[in-house]
Amino acid sequence: MNESLINPFSTLSHPTAVQTSLFAGALFAKFDPTGRFIAAARLNGSAEIWDLETRAPIRWYDGHVKTITSIDWSRNSRYILTSSKDWNVLIWDLSSTCDPPQRHAAIRFDAPVMAASFHPKNSQIILVVLATGEAYVCDLRKQNKSRVELLETIPDEGDEEDVPPRYASPSELRSLFLMSAESSAPMTTARFDPTGRNVFVGTASGYILVFNTRTKTMIARHKISGAGAMKGFDFAKAGRRVVTNSSDRTLRQFILPNYAPYQPISETEQPPFLDVELEPTHRFSDPINKTAWHAMCYSPDGEWLAGGSADPAGHKIYVWDLSNDGQLATALDGGREPLTYLHWHPTKSSLASTTNHGSILIWHNPTPERWGAFAGGFEEVDENVEYEEREDEFDIEDEAVLFERKMKAEEEEVDIDTVVSGSQTSALFGGSGPAPSGPGTQSAGGAGTPIHVASSGMENGNGAADDLAGIDLDAAWAEEDPDCDVLSQWKVKVVMDNDAADFY
């Protein structure tokens, strides 16, 4: 039954048992933002979309010649992105009626693609990480079509005369602050934050670099002591908390500082970036086996954190209660097939974990049915009993109350002599009659009616500046030339795989 109907005052809990298993041959799987579909990436370079209600595949996409490395959904589930070791990033449109499906867009790089993701507000902006340690922000919009590499802005070590000024134009920063291969660490992972304003990049030397998405300029750099190479990020829905996975087999949660909006000082000077070391609020590790982590994810409300263990001998998922100072809540055992990926449902207490044999395990939190919530006097019994219905049990109102009300109505006196008309009708019946008129009254909008007009900022000399001051430039830039991923304006074409549907 629906969890909110059973107990509308309960908070989101963590999954405890396997609900179903989908044999999809998947390397990893990810829920869509609505939670109805799940995308499975396969070893042969194809991707499948599964309907969790029918437990059968409804669409499949075959466009890569090598293994898929990442998969992502647009904000309203219309577009799906796949990246592969064949150097390509492909975008597919679920509303397309072509059969077999044709790619919506394709981006080719000069190296294998390790990860790619959509911008949270516009699926035409894509973040890509290559196997060579480079990160790119690709803009597919016609007016802003570009492919910009994210570069760490640290001057080369040398003579002071040769060191360029710390604040320079973005073009000078890209040309002057290129770090050599000997002094720079490759970028190993990258993610948009939930707002899309910033890009968080992890390096092999244990740094987190923060870039402004609009300007592609670095605005912050954080050192993570003892972390080693960064392997992944995950953000809470609010965006203030982030958990990192690193090569030292420890998950760390951080509270992010407030990053000021990017505002250049002048045409030749840029604001200084924030260079501070972050201290984790919590550290999570496997206290017994000391194993690494393949994946981690927050619950939708941010109160739980799940970590998928890289234990080669079992399928282990650890869940921590962040509202209780990060205490370990449970350790889920999914059998002997090792875990490869983990993703939390966007709205419910459900997890999707992938095994190395290709199965997708859907975890849920079975809740006992509380029938007493539907009727105050309802009682649950262990055995069936014979119930005797009272004669007036299901009457809308008691017969005695109805009889007494009828008798009082008959005793009321009815005035049949008074005649009411004109303005008196309006006074008696709430203004339903004609409105009074005369020299002492004024119609709406007349000379005696004060009309207040909201003054706009354009009436004074600083109107344009006032309007621009209230605009979020980063959000406005992302929403320029919006995509067609709008709810209720598209419909997915279902192509059932009969063999799989008959199997399930």
C-alpha cells in the first residue's frame, strides 16, 4: 500500500528487504526523476529502459561499440545520456517515434569518456570527464555552442617577473595558468551541484575544485587531507551537503561554504577564489573488512546515507542515520554476487543495486498495514469473528436528531405579509440584487476611488540597473534557449520486449 496513506506523519525510512530482481545484464542502473523507470547500462554498449510497474523493458538504445561508462536522465525524464569508452557521448529522446530509436545528438571526443551528466536545468549543457584527466563543459545551444575545458588557475612556479597577475581576464587565465603535466593532477570525477551554478571537480591529488558553470572560471579550491584520489561525489537535494568517495576507502561528508555569485572586479581583474581546507563532519568506513566503496547516495530527504561496498565476496549495503549523528542503522545483505552500483529512488524508501552478474535488485521498506488509520473504531483481530451490524450503524444522521430538527422547523412562524424589493434585497441577501445608485455613491474606478499603481523601476533613472541587480545571471544563462523537456508536453513511446514481458 501507499506509504503516505498508511501513516502520513511518518518520515522517510531506509529500505530493509529486496522487493524484486530484474535480470537486465546491467553494469549499473539509475532511477529517472519520476521514479517509474530505471535505465540500465549494458556491457555490449546498449542501454535499456525498464518500467518498474510492469517489470519489463519498454525501450532499448544501441549506439555504442564499447562499454557504457555512465548514464544520466534529464530533469523531466525526456532525454537520456550515455557515455562510452568509444569516445562518444550520445543523447536519446524518449518521445521519438522512430523504431529502432535514432540518436538525438552525439558528441565525440579525443579520448575515452569516463563520465558525463546533464545540467540540472537544461539538458543542452553537458559535463564530461575524459580518461586522460580532462573535464569539459559542452553547450549544444545554437547561440552558445561551445566546448570549454575546465582549467585550474594556479600560476607556474618560476621567477617572479615571469609570473602573470593573479587576476586576469578569462581568456588570459586559460592561456597563462595552464598547469604543466608535472605539476597538475588529473581530474578524476566531476558533478554539477543541484542548482547547476557550480561544477565540482575531484582530482587525483585529493583536491576539490569548484568552477562557475557560466564563466568556467575556478571560484574555490578545497584540500581534503588524507583522502588520496577522488572517486565520486553525491549531493543532498538542498545542495549544502556533499559526500565524497576517495581512494583511502573512506566516505566523507562536508558542509559546503556559501559561494558568492561570480562578479568580476573589472574588465581586467577577477575576484580571488576561495582556497580553504574542508573538514568533514562525518567519516564513514567499513570497520571490519576495510573495503573500498563502489557508490554512495543520499536519501531524498537527506536523512540517510547509503554506501555500496566493494566487497568481492558479497553484496553489502551500509545505511547510516545522519539525523542521529551518522550512526550505522543497518547493513543489507544482497547475496553473494558483488555490488557494482547503487542509486536511491528520488521520492521513496527504495534502492536499486546492481550486481556483477547484471541483476538489478530493487530494495524497499515493507510496512505493515494499519487499517485503524481508515476508521477510528477499527480493530484488528487474529481470527475471523462474526460481526453483527446495528440497525442505525451506517445511517448518515441519527433518526432522533432528524425528528427533532423537523419539529423545530414546523414551529417557526413564516412572515407572509412583508414585501421586500430593490435595495433591501441587496442588503438582505448579500448583494445579489441591483446595486444602489445616486449622488452619494461612486462606481468602482470613479473620482473618489483611490487607485494604487505599483511603480516600476523604469520610472527613474536607475530603473535598468535596479532590474539587472535582481537577476540571477547564472540561472538566466542556464535557462536561455530552453530544451523541450517539459512535463505534459511529451509522451514516451512504449516498445515492449515480449520475451522479457512473458518472463516477468
